[in-house]
Amino acid sequence: MLLLAGCGPLPIDDANMARSFSDGFSAKLASYRAPVALDDYVNRLVAEGRDWRQHGIYIESLETEEPIALLNESAEFNPASVTKLATTLAALDRLGRDHRFRTELRGDGEIDPLTGDFNGDLILLGGGDPSFSLADARKVGDSIRKMGIRRVRGSLIVVGDFICNENSDVRVSAQVFRRNTGIVMTNETRFESFAGYVPRGRYLVTVESDSLLNIVQYLNAHSVNAMAEMLGTHVGGPLGVQRFLIDKVGVPAESIHISFASGLEVNRITPLDTVRMLRSMIQWLSANNLNPGSVMAVAGIDAGTLRGRFGEGKFAGSVIAKTGTLFSTDAGVAALAGIMYTRNRGPLLFAIYDMAEGRNVPHLRRIQDDFLKKVIKECGGPAPIISRAMRNAAGRPQSRLLAGF
């Protein structure tokens, strides 16, 4: 027996989870026929002793918006790192695909040409670069040494938001930066906000990041939390991402909650609204001559969290998506959302949220993959749009140095 949304209590037992469908969506449901794959999926969950109400699915045609598969589609679930797609879209919309972040270094003091000592402070003006790396710190050190500086007889002063090597803690990032510059700094690191910063010193060097587009492609492929949190600061943090989904995407305010721009901890969205967000993302990408692979990983081909999924045969290159995983919050979550390409039904947008109920999370990924592969087969089989030979996905973001002095 096929169990569809509305046949029982919704997940997490919150009355606010349910929302009525629009007239347009209700009309589309009139001709809806559930795929066999959905019946198999639900029966498998029940056979394993799982609560089918803790699982949500929505799949629709990109071209016609026709529903392909739905299960608890209007219930709220924890999207985990699928939230990063919302942060990505908000940042691209606000900053633009070619935006680059700048981290500026200034010196407040004088160089002793005989000893190479810089008698003063090294000031780092954080530009909120989500991708500042160990290599960037080394470039700064090399550049400063070329200026004749061997030792800073003062403090490193970090102003504003700064992360290094995917460390979300600014204090840890500052220590990592100091260590990798190779420049001895005799005093402790100090931290200031831009609100309290008094401009001083002279310009030394700037690290300019890769383009925002390349940053988010890497961020989503590898699901880097610290990068997503830093990126979120440029759009107003978690509440800014939430407001973007409400104002720009059209997600109802009562069915969305974002507490972390990376998807950590407790967040809520419905499968239906996740697909709504995906549609908005693809529209934005198309308007900017881009495709889904510009911001998400190609399963089975790209490095990252989807490298080992959908890699066999023609499935490789037919699914482009974002994963989400939580092992303890909400008793565990496995999430996947994106677009899959089929021969007979064209591209399909999908969101699938599985609550682990305190059980094995990786096992749910296998259930997801089996379900989506069956759906693809029912829709004529996979229609890969890219091959391993064709794919040139962005690797780790590459910065450049703008030297001065």
C-alpha cells in the first residue's frame, strides 16, 4: 500500500509543519500518479521498522512543474547542509558571481633595515573571505619577507571577520595564520571590530580571493561549514538567508527556520519549498549563463561528498546535487536535493529528507540512491549531461596577491 502525504501525522509532531497547497498545485495533483519507486521506498522503510512519516520527498519536472513523486512534501524537515544552497543563492544574488573578497595587511611601525625587525604591529583587515587558506598565509609571509621584514616586534591585530584554513574560530584562524606566514611575531594577537578600528599604518599587501562562483562550487561540493557561515555574514547571517527565502523565493514565513547558514544544528524547510528554492536557483543561473553544475557537485564525478554516489554506468553525470548530513541533531538526518536528468521526462528537481531516528545515517543514503535510480529508470533511464572527460569543476579556490609597499 502506497502511503502519501496527509495519510497520518507529520514528522516532528508540530502542527505548524503543514500548510495548504496553492490552487495551482492542487490542480497538478489531479493527474498525479505515484511512481512504483515510491511504493518500494515506503515499503522498504516500513520493513526496516522506520516511521514513514519521518521521511519527506518532492520531485517535479523542471520543464512542466508536474509532480513526479511526493511524500510528506509539505511537512518541515531538517535540511542539514542542503541549507548551504540557500546561502549560496542569497550570496550570489546579493554580491554577484564575480565578487572577490579582499584581506588587507598593513604595518603600523618602521623596519630596521639592519636586523629586518619591524618595530610595530601587523594589522590584518578581514574582508570576510570564506576561502582564505594556508597557501594565502604563506603568500603573505613570502611577500613581507621580500620587503625586508624578518620579525614583527609587536602584535598581530585582526580586525573584523577572518577565517583561515576552514577554521570557524577567529582566534584559531589567527594562530594558524601566524604559524604559516613563517614570520616571528613577538606579542600576542589582538582583535578589534571595524566599528572600533582607527585606520593606521601603511599598506603592505592584499590577498584577493577567487570569484564567488568558484568559492561556492567548492564549498557545496565539499560541504565546508566554516566557509558557509562566513559567506552567510555577507547576507545578514542565518536570519538574512531566511528573509531571502521568504522575500525573494516565496517560501512561506511559517514554514521556514534557518539557525545556521551552513545547516548545522536545527533548521527547517519542506521538500516542496526546497524544490521551489532549487527552481529559483536554476532561474538565476540561467539568467547568468550558468548551469546547476556551476554551484553544485556532479555525483559520481566531482570530488567531495557526492564522489562515491551515482557513479556507475550512465548514472554518472546525470545527478547534480547537494548532500546534507547530521549524526546527532534531530536524531540524525540524511538529506539530498538537486536535479536529475532523465531520457523521457527531462530534468527533474528533487528534495529528499530522511530522519534517521537515532539509527544508521549512511544506510539512509543508500536508500535514497536506490529510490532515485528507480525513479530515473521509470522516467526512461539516465540522461547524463556531462562526462568525466568533459568536467572541469572548480578545485580549491585560488587567490592572488596584490602587493604594495
